[in-house]
Amino acid sequence: MKNIPFVPAADLKRQFGCLGFFYRMQIPDGNVIRCRNVLEIAGQSLLHDPELHLRPPDACAVMMNPGSSRPLFSQDDGPVVEARYPDLVGHMSLVPTRPDNTQYQIMRIMQVTGWTHVRVLNLSDIREPKSPLLFQSMKQLHGILSEPVHSIFSDARLAEYHALFGDRRSPVIAGWGRHPDLEPLARLFFARIPDVRLLGVAVPGSPLRYGHPSPHVHQQKLAWLQTVLEQLNCRT
């Protein structure tokens, strides 16, 4: 597949939008961690559906964490949820969310495939743009809690996983990156869905690592798009 069109973000925003659910996780030491459990990327006609998070998406994407994701119009970080009992299913209320470069890459895939709805989940819900601080927070939580409840793939959040993950026959784009500290959460993902149709740039010799959709180098962004679109063509 040649000459992948790299559509500008301004054009993508006219066709697609993002909605997310933000919450705060109260952990036993008294601290509160800002989190986001789901992001819905959808065509403009779907963005006003209050039950968008209940619709089966055309595909899912699993990334590292929400990074610096934040609501578009508000500073509200959402409800406080007890970390020992993170029941989010009944609390979810989606709000418009500022897209980032990773989501624009997903939108470029959507534009070519004709998808109108992709659900983005993360190995970790922790909203931290700096990877070293994310891994530090994950290690601190590991010392406090018996399981990684900041991940939707943990046993404590099984009901939420079933509510959000959608149809397993739909393809799943893997793009959580190459850092070894993510491998325990990647194992949780594969244990939860061993028969998944996985798309992405696999790291040679490291079956638990998948390249990020939006590398810093522009040519690598194009290469990622080409790889995923070629994989879709092979499966259709």
C-alpha cells in the first residue's frame, strides 16, 4: 500500500470527535490519582449519543495510559472512586475530550477504513504524561494494593471490562509502546483476551511490546499507518 494520506489534524477534527470518562481513584494512603478509563473516538453523528460507551465499536485500541488527556471544556476530574472497589460501570458519563496526536493517528485509520467508532482503553488509567512518573506511580500502587486496579484488565474490574471491550471479533489495535515496565499489564491484557485479532507494530523478539502509533519522526508515523492498514487488508 503506497502513498498513505496523512490528513491534517484540523481536517480530522471536522469529521471526528472524542468523548471520555474521567474519575479520581482514592487509594488507602489518602492520595487521589487522576484517571480516565475510556475514550470514544466517533464520527460527528455519534457524538451526541449518551450511551455511546454501550455501543459495540468498529474496533478497540489499547494504549499505554491517557497521558495528559483532559476534558475539553471543564476542569472537572469526575467522581471519586474507592480503589479497593473500583466499580465504574454505573458512574460513567462521557464528556468532550481534547484529542492528541495518538488519537489523530487512529482517526486516520478510521478515515481509510470507513470506521465511525473506535474505543480506546489503556493498560493503565493513570493520567500522567511523563512515563517515568507513571511507572513510579504504578510501583507505589503495587506496594499498597493487592492487584493493579488502575488497569481495566485487572480481576477487580472484570464487569467494567465486559461492558466496554465490545465484540471480541472486532480488531484491536495495540500501541502501548516498548517499555519493559508495561509487560506485567500487557500479560493481563493477553490473559483476558488470548484470541484477539491484534493489529500494530510488534517489537521483534518482545511479544509483549507494540510500537506507539505516533512516534516523534514523521516517517515512522507513516510507517505505522501503513503497517496497520496492510494488516487490515490481510484480514478483510
